[in-house]
Amino acid sequence: MVLCSKRFIASLEASLTEVVVICGWILHLRELARTTFIVVKDCSGQVQCVVASELVRDLKLKLDEPLEIRGKIKPDKRAKLGFELEVIEINVLNQVSILPFNSSSDISDIGIETILAYRPLSLRHSEIGDIFRIQAAILQYFRQFLGARYFTEIVTSKIVSSGTEGGTNLFEIKYFERLAYLAQSPQFYKEYGVSGLERVFETGYVYRAEPHASSRHLTEYYSLDLEMGFINSAEEVIELERELLTFIFEQLNQNFADQLKHYRTKLLPSMLNVPTWEFTECLKLLNHHFGRNDLIDDLDPEAERQLCQLAEAETGVAALFVIGFPLSARPFYTYPRGHEGASQSFDLLFEGIEITTGGKRLHKREDLKQSLTNRNLNPASFENHLQMFELGMPPHGGLAIGLERLTSRILNLPNVRQASLYPRDRYRITP
């Protein structure tokens, strides 16, 4: 019976003299005639354990089995940590069956469908586990940055009676005797939050019933949303995002430099000088440099990649904000930009893909009602929403960042599903 309290591997030191207990999985195993070397990993690190082969021969140890080990620190300058753990007692906590891969496999040899199907096992692989450790840090830094700027985190319902985009791309659910939907966005709730708290943010899943089967789409994704009151233009939201992403990237560069080296050839850039280009100007640039004349009211994936190439050539950073999308192509709550049919709606393109959509919103009931009418939407269907704009709603705007897309760009992942623990797409609903 092991009586010592468990230690995390990262807390072990060469100077320790007492018996210690660690728990973890077998990462590497080398069995010789007299001595067996076991590299054990836990959530904090890994350590090489040395044990007499006769002590473990009957256990028939296998890679990725979970162990509890009692032993003593043995200083050894040849060891990575400057010491090894000399095993006194070993206990196999569970056995493994025949595995499709193990946590020390070359990840490039494993297909994404296998990785997703065996997610608990794949998370033990350091490169895959790092994806989600970095993603967790992104969430932490997002909250930290906004919390220091008077933003209040809110939590809103994902079961709604109608869509924020006028009823398209919605997942229907049976809600007792009524029909309800999974939320496409917390947009309406963010705006209500601004009316009471002035600055709000939310992190949570949103749902889009879009029948895409591409490397950049998920039907359920995690959205980083914020909304802020008393703004004059969308440019104020853009400037906040420049500062926000610069903060997140600086923290990642500082705290995850070793992990980032596995995915990027250089550190994450400062976003403070990322330019803002007008949508109409982008169309002209695409025509001039790439012969594109097929775009009217939006950008396709190829155009996003091409514009990032142009931005990188000009500024050294493959990123740009595109503002002034046609008002008719953006949601009904979008604020106009001038009198030429443009909007105060923007996208942020980063390293070849759109990761953010944002803008300034309409804040007066009569303007929202007219916008709905102009789009052949019945204002009566939005009466509950419109009533919220009779309570002193200030001018406001905000944005939404797709966490999986942001993670995939930070780590140069070719498929956004690699940045989702349990992705939901056109075909996958398990595990």
C-alpha cells in the first residue's frame, strides 16, 4: 500500500531525499535483461524511472498504461532532469488493449479521423495536448484583457425563439409544445447587456446549420464575443481588437515559446499596425493583382488568402481589417457607412482566413424597424427585440472571434477540426 502523498513530476528535485509517489502514463519503455527504463508523463512533465527488470517482468507493461510509482530520487547528470526515479514499488492502475497509436507516435503518420475517434488517447500526445493548452490560454488572456477594461462577462441562453440573422441556417429543436432554435450568436443578448452594463463579453458555443464539409467550417464552434457602448464608429472596435490580439499574442510568445516552435517558424506578430482597407478598395486590388472580377458583396476563401498576401507584402504581417461591406449583405442591425450603401461592418483576415466579424450596430428602434422592412422581414416578428431599444440603448458595437479558427491560424493547423476537442461538422456527431 502506497502511503506517501502524490507529487506532480514538475515538483520533483534532485535534492529530495524522501520517498515520493508519482502517477502517470508510460510514454517510453525500454526493457533490458537487468534493468527496465520507464519514461512516465503526467500533466506537469515527464521523468525517467529505473527499475529492476525482475520486479516488473510479470506486469507485462505496455505503452500508455497508467501507473502509480513509489521511489527515491537518484541524481544522474546524464538524465534530462539531472536525476532519475529509482522505483521501489509500481502499481498498474489499468490495462490497455491494442492501441491504434500511442502517445509517443509520430503524429504526422496518424490521420485526423483516427485522432478524433480516439481523442482521450490523442490528447496524451504532447503536440496535440499543446493545441488545447494553448487554446485554454487564449481564453484566459481574452478574459484578462477585457476584465482590465471594465468589461463584464455574461452568460446567455443557447435556446432561442428566433435567429439573429433573420431565420437562416438555424438548428430546430423541440421545446416542449413549441419550436425553438440553437443560438447562431449571442448578438441580441450582448446588445441588451450593453444597455445595462455598457461593456460585456461572452465565450460560448454557437450553432450554424450550414451544410459545409470544408477544412474551415464547423456547425458548432466556440465564439469569443464582446460588445461595447458609447462608441462613434466601428474603427473603435477595430482598435480594441488590435490591442486585444497583440496582448494575447505577446502572452503566448512569452509563455508558450517552446510549444509554438513546433507549429510556427517565427513568433506571433504584433497586430497594432494591421491596416484597415475599404471593401471597394479590396475589390480593386484583387482585380489589379489577381484578375479577379467575380466578387460583388463578399469575399471568398481565395480572396481572403490573396488579400493577406498583399497585406504581408506591404506591412510584413499577413493580416488586415476589411471594412465597408455592402449593407445589404450584412445583418439587419448593421449601421450604415456613408450614403453609398456601405456598412460599418468589418472582417479581420489573419494568415489567409477570416477570424473575426464585427461592426457598429443600429441602436434606435425606428432605424431597426426600417432596416427589417427594407429586407422584407416582418418587424412584428422581432417585437420583443425591438422593445429593448426603448430603454435607453446607447450607440454600440462589437465583434465575434471564432476560437477554433484563431487557434488553427496561430498554430498553422490545416484543418479547423484539429482545434476542436470534439468537432461537429456536416457528418460528425461522435464521440
